[in-house]
Amino acid sequence: MTITTEQSDWFSATFAMMVDNVEQVVLGKRHVIELAFTAMVSEGHLLLEDYPGTGKTSLARAMSQTVQGVSTRIQFTPDLLPGDVTGITVYDQKTGEFEFHSGPIFANVVLADEINRASPKTQSALLEAMEEGNVTIDGVTRSTGVPFLVIATQNPIEQAGTYRLPEAQLDRFMMKASLGYPDLASTIRILEGTADVRHELAPVITPQALVSMSDIARGVFVNPLVYDYIGRLVEATRDARQVRMGVSVRGARALTKAAKTWAVAHGRTFVTPDDVKALADQVLAHRMVLDPEAEFDGVTASAVIGQILLDVVPPSRSDLA
């Protein structure tokens, strides 16, 4: 299916309205907001590695209000159990039947705060929900809802008492980004509006319309040469001497889906190499495992991706014409 110019124009206008709406609450972070909505429309999830107090909860709440959805927040701790995330069945003595009490995973935007503080068993409770959009409890499969976005956070500094996210779980996140501290101008605006920090946003789009946006994004045209470019980028991560484990096929598919959404969000019906470059770091870097010696030398996954983008030659405009 190839999308029309009218569909592309509606998508880009709606996407901009959604981002503008959230930016009323999360000031000065337009690029991260765009990444978050790109992950949502692409049916992916977002990992934020950030410091406390940078607006992660505000971002999740504002996104859910924008799409007329429900947001929940899970504070991960070492004693958190899988049932605390997914929900449990409780025996009702009056009716003589088991009744299901849903957990916070049943929402449109779920903020999993400090996910690396929970045990691996509890972390794994998110896997089925993130991959399939379903949760199976006592043999019964229940849908989490549509749209469904998990925004997980972890503190990059304090590592005492944490459980490192395994590569299999990191691979479930479409993107990894960082909100970071706001600039001075945004900080002043935040301070001036301190009395209105819980500002309720008016919805911009319905959940059903967001599903239509996902359908449109899937129909964005990708030239075979762009597919080849993505494949060569992924292969280069596996061949890099500083890398012990490169990007999987799931990572290549995630980059393709995200690039489609990014392209139509910027008013195009086709993907360009620049769309791939714009998202390569956020989509690919967290999926790589560096060689211990490279890490000791201060090499980062983002630096490796940056070098790969310089080394791998993208298709030219004349080739794509």
C-alpha cells in the first residue's frame, strides 16, 4: 500500500499538533517528544536513561492526555512482584468465583520508573506486554490496550542495588533517549509556571485515529537502496572491532519502522537516507554490546554508530530518483 499526499499532509499536521500539545508541559524538549511519539506510532517502546526530576512522568502523562488515553506509573523496587505489574486474580467469597484485578500495565502510556531496580523476574513480566501487547494471567490472555507505549527509565549514575537490563530486554525497546536538563530559558518558564505544573492538556487525537496513523506509517515507501543502506549499517555494527555483539534483525526492522514514521511526520511519502541517519543512534546504539577493552578506553556505542554513519556510504539522490 502506497500512501497519498493527502494522507501524508494530515499525518504531519496531526503529528505536529501532538508534539506542540505535549511541549506545553515538557518545555524545550521537542526532539525527545518527537522521538517518543515516533515510537508510539511505530508500535514501539522508549527507554529513557535520565536523572530524577527531568520531567519523565510529565512526558508520559502529557502524551496519554494528548491521545485521550490512560497513563500509569510503576515505581520499580527490589520487592516488586510480577503480579504488581500485570494484576492478579482474587477469589470472591460472595460469588464463589475468581475475579481479575488488572495491574498498571493495562494503560495506553505506562511509565516504568527505574526499571533496573526490580528483579529480573519482575522485569520479564513486561516482555510479553511490550512485544505482543497482551498479558497472560492464569491461562487467560488480555489485551493491554491500543495504543500502548512503555516509557521505561533508569538512573545512569546510581547503580547500587540495581539489576542490569539483559540484552534481550534492551532489544525490546525501539529507542533509547534522554530528556536531560532543560536550558536556562525553559527553566525560567518552568519556574514562572510552578503553580500550574499539573496542567491538564486537551486531547488532540483519539486512540482510533492514532491507529490510523500507524497504518499510514506502514504504507510509506522505502526504496530498495534504502533497505540496502539499513542492512549495511547493521552489518557494520557486527563487524566493528570495538563491538562484541552487533545489532540484531529486530533492530534493523525497528529502524525501518521508525524511519517510515519519521519521514511521514516530516511531510514525505518516502524514506530518505537522512531519515535513517536521524534515528540510527537512538534506535541502534543501545542494542550493541561493546568489547570490555573498548569500554575501558572510554568508547561509547553512540561514538561507534557515529563512525559507522561516516564510513557507510548512503545512496545518492540520483540513485534514488
